[in-house]
Amino acid sequence: MEDITKQPPTADASLYNGQPTDTGSSCPSAGLTSCTPSISKDKGGVSVENVPSENKQWFVLRVTYGRVLKAKALVEAKGLECYVPLRYKEVRKQGKKRIITEPLISSFVFVHAPAEQVASLLQYKNIKDLENRALLSYYYDHTSHRENAPTKNPPLVITDTAMDNFIHLTSIKNPHIIPVTSENIKYKLGDEVVIAEGEFKDIRGRVARIAGQQRVVVELFDGCLVATAYIPKRAMEMYNEHKIVSICMTDKTKTYESQ
């Protein structure tokens, strides 16, 4: 069986690989659809990169527990971009090790669309089930208030930069990537780092010890935290925005020179 922990360092850029399924002896390949953010390719493999839009934003929508797949199907049926991170799990069937996929986070989907289209989606008549429960609803930003309603919170919106980092991590086919809660992790001094080598290269987050292992945690918002597999100290660098920009510009220059 293919050992997915030894995959090349670039992440597979699938923004949703289809329904959770038994994928056999290897992980599923990227299955890009019109309902996923755009992908850019470079010489090093596939990288996840959103194309900024003046109108589109990343909205976090809450899903009734365990119904992420149904919610994803409804969003895509309305023609909107939707991201559902997958978890890759090793299981044994008939004595053979196999990889299956399932939603990594059971209570959220991420929709990339203008605010008006998201509002229209949530007013759709089929958004409620037979028990009159809303399949999808806004997840609100509890750190701010609406300008026109000071006592109410606005829907939570994620920046493109933060979402790119999150998609990069959760697109990597590694069964040791896990969702975590703030209660069961202990950050090391709170320093932000960037992973400099290996399959998690370029992931940015905070160092923490989880289950006795040193990992890097990407916190999209309070309630949505995902941890890498074990990361050795030598594979991390202190995050410096100017340094990262410089590295990116150097890489682009090398690419142009090689063409």
C-alpha cells in the first residue's frame, strides 16, 4: 500500500474530492469542479490560491451536525463555490489497509460568494428539513458588531489569506491532520511559525504540543482549529511576513528565468 505520509511536499489541491468513499489503497486524486476556488499550478506542483474578487467573500456557514455532505450538495446546486475539508483515515478491510475520506469538520462549510447570494441561499425554501430545522445558517463573528445594529454580530467572514493557508493544510493527504479544540492544546509562547520543509512546507501557524507531539496549529477562528502531523523543530522558521514575500518573489524570478 502507498504510504501517504511520504507523499511529495506539495499538497493536492482538491477543494472537495467528492463524496466520502472508500478510495482503495491510495487517496483520491483532486476532483476539481466549478464549485471550488481556482487553482494555480507552478513547476513545484499544485498550489492552492484564491483569485481575489471585489464581491466574493469566504462565509462560514453552520451545518446541522453530521449533514455536511447534504449541505455541500445544496450549495453547489445553487451554483456557489463551496469548500469542505476532508479527513483521510486508515482502516483495515478484509485484512488490507485502506484509506477512506470523511468530512474533517462536521459542523461547518465554507462558501465563497457575494453576501447577497449567501443571504439568498439561506432564504431558500429547501434549506429546512422535515423537522423544520435549518440545514444551513450563518456562523456569527462574536468579536464585532454590526454598524446598523450595535447589539448584533455580523456573519463571520474569513480573509482570502487565512483561507488559502487553511485550504493548503487541509488538502494534504495525511491521516495525522486532526481537528483540535483550544482546551486540549498548549501553545509554545504563541510564536507564529512557517514550516520550511516537508509535505507541510509553507503552512503558517502556531506551535503546540498535542498528544505528546509537537505540531503546528492553524486557527481559522475560535472553534475551527486544525493541527498538522508531528513537525520537528528544524523544519520550522519564525514567521516573518517580509521574508516570506522575498522568498516568493525570488521563486517567481527563478521560474521566469527558466522559461
